Amino acid sequence: MTGSLLGHKKYEPTHREWPSWARITVFILGVLLLFGFGFDQVYIDSKAITSPGSTQYLGPLVTVNGAETYDPSGSISMVTVRSNMSPSLLEVIGAWLDDSISIENSERILSGRTVEENRTLGLEQMSNSLDLAKRVALEKLGYNVMTESGVLIKNIVPGEPAALVLNRGDVLIEAEGTPLYLSTDLVELLRRFLPGDDFTFSVQGFDGSVRSETVKLGDREGKAFLGVSVGTYMKMLELPFEIKVAIEKVGGPSAGLGLTLAILEQLGEGQLTGGLDVVATGTIDAHGRIGPIGGLEQKSYAVMQSGANIFLVPAGQISVARSVVGDYVKVIPVETLDDALSALRLNGGDLSGVK
């Protein structure tokens, strides 16, 4: 199977056949630009353009100090897009004529933020994603670098008891004298109570302070209801050695899966990719679950042009990737890190030391 993948056909860009009206339009705009109408100087702040970026081999970017590393025969890459938050009129027209480029209302991307605030948010997301990738990879190799330490408040239902005393991001560490470690601990505890009962718990705020709160539980279909959606809070422990990844000016959380695999590739003995060139995209959480990402259509065009053998994508977005790459790249859907590792093993990869 590896041989067939290594011998897959490489994508070659083809000249797009435009209808007559499109060619005439482009010709007229070109003439106008030539005579100084300045279409390239007219900017449209209400629109944003997202175009294919490139794949980037992560191996050379990962540096480990204090542990043995291994040289892979293949490669793990991430993939990016290019975003233009203030395109010129000429760029918008060009994007309109190119199937690989998307045009959106900029507010849909910014969500009330300025361009600079959006850029800062993206860099913070990348930093958090990198930290998680290190920890998920190390946990997979048998290191203890995360521990379940409470119930994370993810969302709060307006008008319910929790809305009076809790905030998103709070962590419940104890309730009614019982320590809470997992989200299921809270669910099980609430089953012992009835609507209208007092419920006392300890809360760790974002700043690390701890407070005690008491509420009367609400009623949801006859059962006690606090009014929150929750997850398990993972406390981050000190890493056993230093891992650096030299990524600059790339924002967002979508490289999580690729970064995790690249770190595993460096630290695990064996050949994770079996000599194949693999591109991976998808967010990753502390439990190794892979989440959806933005700009997958444009990223798929970049992967197709890269000559990669395998493209790992979030399972829920598989149809988008396949609609772009067709038979040029083998696209594999993954829901977890374990899915990704299994897929690589099935295609000739192997990695010693991975649980």
C-alpha cells in the first residue's frame, strides 16, 4: 500500500476556462487599470479574502533539549491559508473568478474585534495549541504532564441558578464535601439532589482564588438542574524536558494535530509515517480529540499542490477535503489522536513507545 501511495499522481494546475463574459470583464478591468483608474488602490474593508497558503514541514522546527530524538524518513506537515482583511477591488474581482479563493464579510471573521485584536487572538490560540500538543504527545509516550483537577464551566444557561454565581472558565473543585475531578463527578453528585435543594460548592476562579457558593437547584424535567455545561479541567504540570517549536506569524488552533504528530515523530523510536509525506490539520484538546477548523477548502488546495501522500482531516469535514483533492491525495478522517495513529500504522507507519 505504501508503494502505491508513494507513486500517486501529482497535481498539476490547469488553465481555467472562463466564459466569454468573464474574459471580457477581466480585459476591460485590465484596460481601466492600465489607464490609471487605480482599482488596485481602492480597498474594501467590509470584505475578507481567504486563499490557499502552503504546507510546512514541521520536523526541522521542533527542537528537544534533554531527551533522545529520532530522525524520521517521511514528514509531518501543517497547512496554512492566507487571509487578506482589507483587499483591493482588483483583488476581490480576482478572487471572484478563482474557485480556490473565498470571499466573506469581514465582520463574520472579526466578530467585533479589530484586525489587530484578531491577529493577537490567533497568535494566542497557536500558543495554547502548541502547549496542548506538547502535553498530549508526552502523555501518549507515558509521561504525566496533565491531571484531571475539577469541573470546568464551559457555558451557563441564563436565568438558572448558576448564572447568579458562576462565570465561564470557573472550575468547581468540591461540592457538598465531595472532591470533584471529572465532569462526570458533578453529574453523579447532582443525581442525589432534588429541585429546590440547597447545593454548596467551592469554585476556583480564573485568577486562582477559591470561593464558596450556595444556590437552590433548578428544575429540569423533574430533576435537579444547576444550569451549566461542563468539561473536565486539566491541570498542566511541569514538562520533563524542553520542547521548542519555531513557528512564527502563524495564528489559530488548527495545527494542533500536526504539531502533536510532529513531536511524537521526534520523540518516538520508529517511523511514524512509514516514509510518507503526511499533512495533518485539526484542533486538539487535552483528551486527544480532534476538532473542526476554518478554511479547509483553501487548505485542501494547498495540500493538493504540495504533492503530499496523506491528508488527515477532522472527521466531520471529510467531504470538503475530498471534494477538492479528489484522487490526488489520500484523505483520511480522524476524530481522535488514536485514529490518526491507527491510520498511519495502516499505511506503513510505526512508532515504538506510543500507548
